[in-house]
Amino acid sequence: MRRRRFLQQLGSGAVIAGAALGSACSRNDSAAAAGSAAATAFKPVKWKMVTTWPKNFPGLGTSANLLGELITRMSGGRIQVKVYGAKELVPAFGVFDAVSRGTVQMGHGAAYYWKGKSEEAQFFSAVPFGLTADEMDAWLHHGGGMELWEETYRPFGLVPLAAGNTGVQMAGWFNREINSVDDLKGLKMRIPGLGGEVLKRAGGLPVSLPGGELFTSLQSGAIDATEWVGPYNDLAFGLYKAAKYYYYPGWHEPGTTLECIVNRKAFEALPEDLQAIVRQAARVVNQDLLSEYIARNNEALKTLVEEHHVAVRPLPEEVLQRLRKLSDEVVAEIAARSQRAQRIYDSYHAFRQQVIAWSNISERAYLNARGSG
Ligand code: CA
């Protein structure tokens, strides 16, 4: 029902936007005619979107479905997108290569899964102690981030688009208490991206596993701890059945951007109006998923605590301080390894420094003023 309402609202919005566009075009008939000719000359295409998520997984998989539906509907069927879950066409971690090679036209996942291809990619998903969801969107879309992301993916024949944000994640599920920095030593934990590098520096053993393998790995004892996303998604995987302690905050993923990747040749073969539709559909999903997470995480947290009696605990300040210091080192070292990484880091870091001054007297000040109850 919710999805249908959303599309109906979008439909009426599209009519209004169309009317406005029509009046603008009436002042520029030749441009309108050229656009219309390009649109009618374009033969409808069928695109495949592969994803790193289990099919229809709440939030992650369903936002990929929404992206496919929006592109199909907004284009009037000129692009018909079919969405595939992990392993249906390619394995979860095969998404990048499949889209890069043009085996399929689109993918949905997160940039930190591709650190083996490009270490810099990690800056476009999440940086430990980095930008929050709102700040990340601000950097990407109004602070130069998207241009750097495009440059990073160009050698792979990919167009990147921000297509979802989880907001602040949870630190994860642990089978042992974390009372001091020493408790991280030897901890075998699923934690991807830069957060994993930081855990390694703290003496832990990070592993990268797709979501679909977390529950059995944790339950069998193959790993001691795992992070996934937050209450909404962690409840769906039943992680509370495999670990006792649920720690916060998600220091390693303060506002993770999910990505849509499009094969560049396929994208450039589209007329301009369809390229705009693909880009704008991703922007809609980018915002919609964050709203969904905020709405669903608090419901799911209540269920975890009240029905499943999960022990929700803060990481000790001493542990966070140590992780913060190590994060600064790890991120700066990765930046120093290539010229492009350094430019991305400089842009990200400068934006972070700047936005902290504003966030301190806006979001942080307001949250403090609102109080905790
Ligand atoms: Ca995560």
C-alpha cells in the first residue's frame, strides 16, 4: 500500500512537473521539438539491475526495486528495468564487474565493497567518524563529492549515483562484552570498508561477508561479532538469535551512502531526457530510503528490546576514543597512497571540518535542547 501511494503521489507530481515543463518549452519550440524527436527515435530498452542484497530484503533490496520501478514508470516504459537479488544472476560481490563489463546495465550496492578495485571507492560509502547522512548528501551533491566519484569510476566504465542512505548504523552484534580496547584484540568480526581497517589496527580480525551469510557465520562461531545496518535490517536477519550484545553507535558507518552504478556505454546511449530520469530516480530513492530507515529503525528497536530482550549497550568512551584516533591514521594513510585518493580525502576532510562548525550550532545544539525524553 505504501509503495502504491508513493507512486500515485509521484504520478500527480509528474503531471504538474510536466505542465510546468510544457509551458517552459512553449517559449522554446525548437528545443522542445528536438527533445521530442530524440524521445520518439529511442527504441525502448530492457535493462537488468543486479544487487548485492538478498532479493526483496527490507530497505536495501526494496529500494533497488523502487529504483527500477521509478525508472520504468517515469520513462513511460522506454527503459524497463528488471531487478535481481544477490546470486540470481551474479554473486553479491560480482555486481561491480558485471556492470563494468556491460553484462548487465545497472547495479545496486555500496562502494566500500569494491575496495579491492579502488581503495578510494570507500570514501563514497562511509568513513569512520565521518559525515552523517545529511552531511554526506551535502558533500556529494553540493560539495564536489559526486564529481570525484564520477572520476573514480570512469576508468571502470561506470556512472555512479547515490541511491540510498542508511543513516547512523549500529556498532553491531557481539558474543562478548566490550569493556575496554583489549576486548577488541583477536575479535573476528564482519565489518567492511574503512571500519574493518580500523578494527585490524586495533588488533581485531575483520572479514567482509555479504549480508546473506551473516546469521550462519555468527551462529556457528565462525565470527565473534558482526555489524549489519541497524534495528530494522538486523531484526529481519534474526541476528538477535545469534548474539547477546547489541552495541552502539555505528562509529564506522555514520551515514552510509548506497550506490547505483550504471554501465557508462548504456547510459550514454540514452537520450538526455532518459539520462535525467535515471539520475533523478536515484535522487528520489536516495532520500526515500533514509526516511524509511528513520521510520522503521525505531519500531524495530522497540521490538528487539521489549520482545527479544536484547542487551543494547553503548561502546565505552575509552574504546570510541581509541577507534577515533586509529580512524584518523588509517584514513590519512589510504589518502597518501595515490594522488586521486589524496584529492578525495582533502575534499572530504575540508568539508567535514567546515560542516562540524555548522552542525554544532544546528543539529547538535537542537538535539541537546530537545532533551533525551
Ligand atoms: Ca554496515
